[in-house]
Amino acid sequence: MAKPYFEIYNDCQNKLSRFTVVKNILIKAGLLFTAISLIVFGINLINESQDQALLMASAVSFILTATCFLALVPVNNKIKDLRSQRKYRVRNILVHS
């Protein structure tokens, strides 16, 4: 038995809201790691002796920043797909009702 249109629409809305939450978390984590990277990089510039721990912390935070922002690409694509499906289904609901 086919699902009613409102259930399909609600499922799509739920998926969309979950991916939007994930997107917001990734953006905030990326901004946090960017701030940490800049602080550690600034400390490295001020510090005359190159400390290996600071260099490693800087490298790790740059990698985490890049990872967070690169992870946004598939999440944004999925959100676009879900939005296009939702629009299509809303048009179907209006046409068939």
C-alpha cells in the first residue's frame, strides 16, 4: 500500500531538518577549528623558538578545519536533493488533490 502524500512530505521534511542540523554543526565546528588554528598560528609567530608541539597543534587544527569544511560539500548536495524532491512532491500533491 502506498504511503499518503502527507507522510512522504513529512519524511522528506524530517530528513531535510536532520541534514540541516548536521550542516550547522559542521559549520560551527569548522569555525571553532579555524579560530584555534589562527590562535596557535599567532602564538607560533610571536614565539621565537619553534616549538614542535605548537607546530603539531597548528597542523592538526588546519587538518580538522579543512575536514569540517570539505564535509559540507556532500551534506549541501544532499540538502539540495531533498529540497528538490520536496518541491516536486508538493507540486504532485497539489496536482492530484
